[in-house]
Amino acid sequence: MTVSGAAPVAQTGATLHGTVTPNGLETTALFEWGTDPTLAVNSATAEQSMGAGTASLPVSAFLTGLTAGQTYYFRVVASNSAGTVRSDPLSFDIMPVPTFGWETATPESQGMNTAALDSMWSTLEARNTAAFLVIRNDKIVYEKYVSFNRNEKHYTASLAKALVGGVSLMVAMQDGLISPDDLAHRYVPQWTADPVKSTITVRELATHTSGLDDAEEGGLPHESLTGWKGDFWARLPVPDDPFTISRDLAQVIFPPGTASYYSNPGYAMLGYAVTAALEGTPNEDLRSLIADRVMEPIGVPSSEWECGYGDTYTVDGLPLVPTWGGGNYSPDAVARVGRLILRQGDWDGVRIIGSDVVQAATTRFAGLPGDALLGFWGNTAVGGSRPFPSLPEDAVYGAGAGHQVLLIIPSLDVIMVRFGESLDGGEFDPALENYLFAPLMAAF
């Protein structure tokens, strides 16, 4: 039996990692940890089953509520019928998260043009815009509000798919609790015996390629829909809730992974899968996970964000928070999430999310159709075409009804946030290009 360990550190928590080799005997593993270098006095994580194989297996556990500036020690403990083995202790330090505030600068000092941004704002203001915020090189270069301000919450609609669904998935990936290529039925046992749903992956749920039908019909208002689609938006109590509906009633309308088709029930099931993966961890619901692991560390007060319509549905013991909509975030809160993504999960030297995880979440997967990423959208599609010709290929964005938008352009070190009502009554994407993306790029 062999054990080893290491601990990548994140703000007031740490993910402990190790490996265990069962050597053919049914084996369990846990971590002992504490501030005593000898670990004579320690706390222990929950016991995990490692099976009875012969290969080395990874084991991990997340600790939360740790003290900034403190050194902690930990070791892996593995037990089977042959005995108990403890690894040598390893240590890690919890670094305090720096306080961050945006600086302000003129557009010209950051390589942008005030006149072009003024012209852009004139159009946006006439087209139902409540908030418009442009940041370059960590500096606010332009911001305008109509009966609004940078720290006031606004509805985000489907931008929540990025802010809640995508962000929570990244944190769970960071902790080794879930992989985009896992079959979803690992977390949704009701799908295990279904010949089609059993083949859906977590990645397909996140990229709108699962084949699950959407809860929309012919452009009708949600309150006019009937059957399960109307019930989905009514957000009825369990067992008529949106999650049970998405799991049991939403049909698969094409083979998973073969087409791109926007699906709100698909995002409900993404939230379902991530929540199932969180069982037994310090944060068992997405709301507390995002609060503790992301929003608090990046300096967003609870008064500036909320998610999931304020609802939690307990389905089969899982505390499920809506991921497809129902968010209310301030422009500053959204911009800070954008900064975290732009900086590949780093917050001024403190690692919030692993850079490899952010890269995986914001890079298009070549094996699937469409231009969806993990919660966000990208600017490359099949064949290398750019859905938005004005934007660089590395642009990443989230968007929701009414043209609520977070745009991140790593190559230009740019973050843009727009809140309001619909820019026009036509197609959604052309309005993004015509009134937001192309005018913004013309300001360089």
C-alpha cells in the first residue's frame, strides 16, 4: 500500500490531493489535517472508498474555513484488512486574498478612443441600456448608467448559465469532483437505464449538445406555454419542479453530441449533476459554493449578487439551485467574475480556480458542434469560423435575454458589461454584433 499527497491552495480553503494503492484489498482513505506539525492533534475528512484494485488511485478532499496566514499540515491515511498506513505529513500555507479595487483611466491612456465610446453609448442609451462598463488593463475606461449604478443589482437572465452554471462547474472540476467527460448518469442515476440519456456527458449538458429539448415553443411567452414546458417556467414545488421535469419529462430530440440546440432543461441537469458531485463536501449547494469559493474571495458583497430566483428545490436529497436563469448581479460583480476568468483563475497572486480548469472551460471542444464553451460562449465554431467577425478568436462571453452581456477578450485585456432591455426586436446575435461588439472594437 502506497500513499503520497500535495495541496494546491485556494483562498480560505485548500484541496488536498493524494494517491492510494489498494493492492487488491478493499480499502478506504481519508486525510488527517491540522496546525500541529506532528498531527498528534488532528481533524479528519470523510472516509472514501478506494475499491480493491491494484492501480494507484487519486483521492482528494476540500477543506474550508481555514485561517489566512496559518500553516496547515496533512497526511493521507489508507486502511484495509492488512492494516493502516499514514503518509509523511506535508504542509501548506493559506495566503490572505488581496483587497482589489478598480482604478480609473482615460480611454486614450489605455489605447482606446473616447469619441468612439461616446458614439457607442449614444446608441446604447437610445436602445434601452441601463449600464455600460468597459475595463481595460484593470482600469475602468468608460462607464455610463441610466437610473442605475455600478453596485446595483440587475437581472441577468441566461447570463446566469455562465455566472452560476459555468462558475460552479469550474470549482467542482478544480476539486476533482466532476469531469466534463463524465457520463451524466454517474450523477443522475435515473438516467442509467435509459438507452439514450445514459450516453449524455456533462460536457454535452454544458454546451447545449445533449439533445434535451428546450422548454420553449414557437416563441410563445413562458406564461402561455402548456404541458411540461409551461410547468418548467412556473417553478412549481417538488415533484413538479423544473429539475424533476428536466430529468424525467424533457425528451432527447437528437443523438447526444451530434447537434447544437439551446436547452434550458439541459442547464437544469448540469446543475443537478454538479450538485450531486458536491455531496459530502463543505458546500453541498451551488449558491454556498459560489459564495464561499468565488464571490467572497474576489470581493463581491452578498448585497450585490443573488442566484437561482432565490429558490432551492430538494430533489432526492439534493439541494438544487436553478442555473438557467434567476440571477441578479451588479455590474461590478459581473466584471469581477470576468476579471477572474481573464486572469485564468488567479486573483492577484491567490489561486481561486486552476488555470488549467479555466482554460478547459473557455476553450471550444473540437469534438462537438456549435460555439458553446462550459457555461460561456466562444468566438470559434466548426471549421474555425468566427460567429462574431469583429471580435478576436479568443473572445469569451455570456449573455441573457434583454442582451445582458459579459464580454471578456484576453488578448486585449478587456472586460465589458452591458445591462438593460433588448437592443432591438430582431435576432439576438446580430444585435450583439451591431450594437456592442463591432462598435467596441472600433474604439481601439
